[in-house]
Amino acid sequence: MIRRTVGASAIALVFASAAAAQDQSIIVQSTTSTANSGLYDHLLPLFQDKTGIQVNVVAVGTGQAIRNAANCDGDVLLVHAKASEEEFVAAGFGAERTDLMYNDFVIVGPADDPAGIRGMSDAQAALTKIGQQGALFASRGDDSGTHKKEVSLWADTGIDPADASGEWYRETGSGMGATLNAGIGMGAYVMTDRATWISFGNKQDYAIQVEGDEDLFNQYGVIPISPEKCPSVNSEAAQTFADWLVSDEGQDAIAAYRVADQQLFFPNAPDS
């Protein structure tokens, strides 16, 4: 009898320890741009040292990240497609959306610049020249935040690049880093977030050709997933992470992250 009691107590302790460990971890559904840039490698150790909460990041395109979160496969959503994020919250899947940080998109291309867009600051005009000349353009084509922005820019040009799919318009269906590699390999223009470009190690003769258009603004938001829609969500730890990101400490940590002495993300949480 004593032996059974001790055994039962030991088993209970194991389960309690496992439950405690589970309470101290969360899954963040996020974008490849934040992962490829190295931002999480900088932020997460700071957060874990402070709170003891382990953050596991699933880095996919924004569209897929939102779908994963709507399937309750995560605790926090951190992406960059504001309209889609607001729809996610309106549908009840997100507790609250908060602006977190921003940077911008740029169009990069080869040194010979076949479409003659180098130095332009009008993204739609640059895409129009690319389309009219049939210059190669590599698109993520994956419903990511970058792809959503690119599609919206093409819509203002009157050119439907889907009509040239597989010809001058090449969809990779891949993340940002992979699309840059593919685009450079084929000599194509690519639209990318600036953070990934700064961190990207295979630039070869490529450089930024188009930048500075206000339409290339790139806002990121953070959303704890709603426990009402997803009862399994670790809402307390998720809220702790979201609160830390928008706090002065989290915002300062975002601002402090640099690659090649360049700031990659600019914090802009309300009241930060």
C-alpha cells in the first residue's frame, strides 16, 4: 500500500511538472520575414530570460499563418497584412490587434537593370515598366503579407501579371529568402521587405532599385489568439508575450536590433 501511494505521488508530480512546463511555452504563428531577418534570435532570449516562457515560432507566409491561427494551431499571431489581421479579429479569432513595428518594402534587381527602373520612387510606375517590357519578375505567390502588398500594387498598374504566369512573371510559392535566391538565379526583379534584404547573404550584383514610395510601407501587428474560439490557447503566456513586445522594454529591444549597422524594424506600438 505504501509503495502504491509513493508511486501515485511520483506520477502526479511528473504530470504536474509537465503541465507547468506546458504553461511556460507558447507557439507564435508568424512570417518568414521576421524569422529570416534574425529578429526572433535577438528578441526571444531576452523575453525568455525575463519570464521563463519559451516561444516556439512557426514561420510561414502571413496568409498561412492566419489560417493556422484560425485552426487554433498557436497562441499568438504576428504578421504584416493589416486588413487581413483586422478580419481575423472581427471574426472572433483574435483577442485584440496592436500595431507593433514597421519597415518598408523595396524592389531589388540586377546591376544591368533591364527595365530601367533604378532610382525610381514610384512603385506602380516601376512595375508598369517591368510589365510592359516583359522583364523577369519573381513573386512569392504564396498569399504572404509581401505577396498581398505586391498584388495590390499591380492592381493599380492596369497590368494583370497572372496573364504572364510562367513567362516573365514567375511565382515561386516560397518564403522571402528562397524567392530572393530564385530571383537572383534567374536575373529577375523581386519585391522584398527591407529587413530580409539587409540580412540576405547572397546579393551578388543585386541592389535596391526602387524605394521610398509611401505605398511600400510595411506595418506589423501582434494578436493574442482568442481563448473563446480556441480553448486550448495558452492565453496567459500569450498575453504576457504580446504585452512585453509592446512595452517600452520590448519596443527598445526591437529598435536595438541591427544588421550591418542598419536598423531593421522601427517600433510603433501605441503609447510606447
